[in-house]
Amino acid sequence: MNPAATPPITEADIAEFLIQAPDFFERHAELLTAVQLTSPHGGRAVSLQERQAEMLREKIKVLEQRLMELMRHGNENMLIGDKLQRWARQLFLVHRAVDLPVVLVSEICAQFNVPQAALRLWDVAEVYVAEPFAYGASDDVKSLATSLTAPYCGVNAGFEAVQWLEDPEAAASLVLLPLRANAGAPAFGLLVLASPDGARYQAGMATDFLERIGELASAALSRLRSA
């Protein structure tokens, strides 16, 4: 056989051989210490066993970082859940329906450290039409609220509803929460949360807890609606 016709052994051939012969290093254990690899830490030469140990340590470090991140997110979610429960509890303790909007807004600010918040309702029962929370929402605001299928989170783009806040000029980022009886129904109110921090409420942020707030607020405030 012509040696020139034999293809050279490639790295892929060696790798395939080792895969197909898992007991190779058992039969040639001396190679584990004889083979020298370059360590990414300082460029020094290390044995195959040492390099494997380094790789395992690196993987463990990455897994530990991921675990710590999951634990941090879990703790944050637990704290937010506790705040949500305390806020909802305060709503249940309100005896007079007319007091709900004030308590709802003040407790949101207190429990969630929201600098400013305000809301307006429409289609309320006749007995509430003269209340401060029942006027000030234009047709444009009502249309905007109904068009929102999810909370708006982002910069203050000059929304009319921002004027409901005590200090509109200090509102750099916003959450706009539509209030509705059920999914797909027209909105009967709008809740505004505002912060002077332009990065606090951002487009693309998770809105799960905000949606829960909207659902609970809608359920509580439904006591004020007209029949």
C-alpha cells in the first residue's frame, strides 16, 4: 500500500477515537499526568487532570453565580408579594367606597415607594360624580386607557394624565395602568404611577406585579361604578 495515499491523522480523528474508546486513559493512566496543557490562568503548563479540575471549578463558579441570581430574584419577588398583600389588605379594610381611591393611591405610594400616584374614574354611580376622582379625564384619556392591553411603562411623553399628579414636572418615567372590569372590557379608569428617576419604569420591563395591581385596583374600585 502506498503510504502517500494514507490520509494524515487529524485532530477530529483523535477526538473520535477517544470518544469511541472511553477506557483509553484507564489503560494508559500515565498519560493523564504526562499530557501538558496551557492554563488560561497565567499561561503556565498544567496536566490534563489539572486542566479538567480548572474547567470544573469554572463551571461551578458560573452555576453558583446563576444560583445566587435566582435566589436574589426570588427574594425580590417575595418582598414585592408581601407588599402587594399588605396593600390589598388595606383596601379590604376600607368601609366606605368613597374613600377607596384615596386609600388606594396613598397605600401604593407607601408600600411600593412610589413618589407620585393619581387616578381618575369615569362611569361612576351618580352619588360619586362630584368627587375629585370622578372628573378630569378627557375623552382622549379614556380612549388611551381603553387602548392599553398591558401597563404602559416608559418615559413621560407628555401624557395628559400626568397633569393629575401633584408635581407633573417631576414625572420622568411613568406607569399607566388601565382599570377595567375584566379582560377586553372598556376601561373605567386609569391609574398613574410616576418617578423622577427616568430609568425606574422602562419599556420592556416585567409587568406581572403591575398587572396584579391593576386587577386588584379594578376589583376594589368597581364598588364605585354605576350599575
